[in-house]
Amino acid sequence: MSYLEYTVKHVPTGPRKVLYLNWPLALLLAAVACIGFLMLYSVAGGTMDRWANRQMMIFSLGLVSMFVVAFVPIWFWRSVAGVAYIVSILLLLGVEFAGEVRKGAQRWIELGSFRLQPSELMKVTLIMALAAYYDWISPKKASRPLWVILPVIMILVPVYMVLRQPDLGTSILLLAVGGGLMFLAGVHWGYFTAVIASGTGLVLAVFQSRGTAWQLLQDYQYRRIDTFLDPSSDPLGAGYHITQSTIALGSGGWTGRGFMQGTQSRLNFLPEKQTDFIFTTLAEEFGFIGGVSLLLLYTLIILFCVTSAIANRDRFSSLLILGIALNFFLYFAVNMSMVMGLAPVVGVPLPLVSYGGSAMLVLMLAFGLVQSAHVHRPR
């Protein structure tokens, strides 16, 4: 009996699938989203109309989409992984030629009243395509140079396209998720050592070239690096965002100032307080305890995903779940590092908390794939 025949005979069918959903994972996602609604209500000055109502509508649509995706057999998603990847590439091309420009960046496609950001969709379809690729080839081939070239191309093509928008944060996430999934699939660590060494050498060369005839960056780019390393050097200019963010984080203390009592967000000192810097509002109003509580919920989501991946006997499903968990981890790790001044400000939202339609919907669809792999695993 083939693996597929065995799987078909040993997975739940029809209404019984509801019983096999990963309900703790679904409840954790809903809990984090509720924190997001609460914070959007707060940063809007005590009104649901500005951001919270729309965010609740998008999450409800995302929740329904997650269950729909979950009930579709995982082998269907494996069969369409390549098509989904190509469609995402075509959408990125569509952004290049007909995308909407906002705040100097061309990242969105208008679909009636909804703005789609194809780079968000690309994160999930890249994971699907790489998981399908490594499920297709033998694990023994994963480290052979000929079989390493194709996934590298699959990663670098969307990274280059997203960089042109420009969107440095999403490009970094695509590169990190793709590389991480290659490592999880069994690609030899020597490749990653070579890449890290090359990257380190490039960074050193950038700093060494400053002020020389072969300077690698423009002067304004070096000033941005200086501001990241020392925001106080330009507190009213390039360092304003991170300066105000750290003030808000520090003023929260252990227990916070209280709900809707944060001065930094209420008095509009915080930039992008409903998106990139919403964690600072949470930390200011609920303090260290509130920030750690959200981090604990995120950790539990990752834990349930990893546990599901380990228990799954299907290679595609395991890699898919681990890739989505890694993507989710990078989301909140980069955002929190960014607002605390540990990483440059690159515009990465806080998952399920920051205001935004595309990111929320795509993330819920991704967790629908996790649920599909969990429901349809052989028992």
C-alpha cells in the first residue's frame, strides 16, 4: 500500500474533520487578535471606527478562510504549490507595472476597496514551493550542488523583486525563511557557513570603505547606519522613531501606565502607532508584564506548530508547518527587535496585532495550511 493510499484510509473525512482541528492553536490566534483589537481601540483614542472595526472584520474573514483551507486535503495544497508560487511572482510583476504608490513605495495592487500586498502572499507560497520541492527530491540529494541551485533561485527572484518596491523588511524575511527552510530540509551546514562568512566580509568591507575612493555606500546611507547605532545623534530626524519608541517602552515600567493612559501614543509622539510601533503602546500601557504575556502567547503558537510538525509523518506537511512557524517567529522577533532599537526600522508589522489587511489575511491562510496538515495527517 502506498503512503497516499494509507493516508487516505487513515485520515478523518466529512464533519469529523472539525474534531481533529488543532483547537488550542485556533484559540491562541484568536487571543492574540483580541489583544490587537484592544490596542487599536486604544491608539485610536477610544473609538472602534478608525481601525479596530475593520481589523475585526478582516480577522473574521481570515478565520473563516483558515477553516476552509483546513478542510481541504493537504495533498491538494502540495499539488498546487508550484502554481501558487508562479501566481505570486506574476502578482509581484503586476505591482512593478500597475502597483499603487504610497509613502514612496510601490507595494500594493488595488482590488476594489481592498489593497493586496503580493509580497505578503509570497512568503507563504515560497514556503509551499520549497516544501514541495524537498518532498519531491530524495533527502540524500538536498546538499548536492545541482539540487541546491534551484531553491536558491526560487528564493532570490522574489527577494530581488520585493527589494525593488522597495521593501527591505519583507526581503529580509523572504531570505531568512527560505534559507531556514533549506536548512530544515537537510541542506549541509557548510553552505550556510559560506553565506554567513561572505555576508560578514561584505559588512566589514562596507565599514572599511567609508571615506575612501572605493566607498561602497552613499554618505546618506552611512548616516542611517550611524543613527541606528546611536539614535541620540539625530533625535529629531532619522533617530526620532526609535527615540520615541524607547521612551514609551521605558515609561511603562513593570505594570504600565494603564489602559488608554499611554502618553506617547495618546499625544501622537509615536509614529505609525497602529502598525509597526503598536508593541510600544502595549508595553507603555501594560508594562513589562503585558509585553511578556504577548510574547508567551506567541511562543505557545510556535510550540503547537513545532509539535504538530514533529508528529506528522508526511515530509511536505512537516516542512510546511515548520516554514510557517519560522515565518511567524521572524515576524514578531524582527518587529520587537526593531521597536526596542536592537534592529534597524524596516517596517515589519507585529503579527495579528498591527493594523493591516493583507498581512492578517495571508497569515490566517498560512495557519489554515498548518491546520490542513494537522487534520489530514495519518493516524
